[in-house]
Amino acid sequence: MPITLYSSIGDPSSLAVSQALEYLELEHELVNISVNDSDPMPQEITRNNPQMEIPVLDDNGFILVESTAILQYLAEQYGKDDTLYPKDPKARAVVNHRLCFHSSTYYSYISRGAVDQLFPDHPTTPPSPQITHTIIALDNFTTYLKLLGKKYAAGDTVTIADFQLITATMCLESINFDISPWPLVKNWYDTYKLEHPTLWKIVEAGMKELSKVVSQI
């Protein structure tokens, strides 16, 4: 039976997992969950999921939540090699670092930064705390890319860390935030789009959904 992913089209974490499923060429079914619905969440969402979060992976009865844990599981369980999630301790440590950076800082700070775009009443001159957080996130990522000196976030090939970081960066594009002042980040982002058009198509669909929400505010 195919894997089932309970997700939302505009949710960055869901999009990260969807990319992994596509990259690994895994047969899967996407069940869209609207976070705005007043209807109770399906039992498949609430079971083993006290945080009531998406995405939720159901691999033939094996239920897993938290997008990073899902990405790690998929790469280890179904990876044709260890490209997505290297077995070498040092290479894996870099991937794990980027995943931690995404969770603790990059996506968290970008989410705060989006507030200014979504709610124009927030002050932007001088830079508000939200915009400042976004700048810090991009500055930090730039430093990591410079120190590593590779094509992607954790090496010369795409890893599960890129899936998370790409969807976070997509949030900035959805609100027309210009990342060109951070050329290393922009080059990484543009390279991903160019070299992985099928994966980017998944992300782009989510970006359009987020942009639609922004346009209605």
C-alpha cells in the first residue's frame, strides 16, 4: 500500500516531506488538511499526535509526526543510497546541524519576519524586530554557506536539510521579500530551482497558496 501523508498545500513542513517522497520516487497519497476548517481533525491526525500538528506520515500503520523526524525516517528507510542523509558521521553532523538551524533559527525567524508583510501596521522604519530577525536568519545562513563552500546547504548534493531550508526561503518569496542582498543564499535557492524542477514545482504550488493568502490581507 502507498504511504499516506496528511498535509496542507501551503504548509512549509508538509512541502518539505512531499519533496522527499517525490525525490525517493515513493508511491504515496496526499490527504490535504485545511488548518482553517472547523471540523474535527481525522482520527489519523489525532492518533499518536498530541500536538495536533501536520504533517503526519502513515507508512502502512507506522505513524510519525514532526517533519524532520519524517525526513530522517524516509531517507534511512527508503534511500537508494545515503546521499539524502549521509551515514558518514561528519557529513551527517553537518546535515543535522542544518536541520537544527532550520528549526531553531531560520524558519522561526523568517516566520516572525513575515509578520511585517502580512500586517502592514507593524513599523518597518526603523527596522522592526520582525524584519531584524529575518536579516539575522539570512546572515547566519550566508555564513554557513560561505564556511562550507559547497553547492547545497550541507554538501555538493541535495540532502533532507535542503528540503526544509528551501521551503522556509520560499516563504520569503511568497511575500516578495528580496533576498538578492544575500547572494550566497540566492545562488543556492536559484540553483535548487534550476537543478530540481520537479521538486521546485511542489514548493511553488505551496508558494502560490501562501501568496494568495497574503493578497487577501
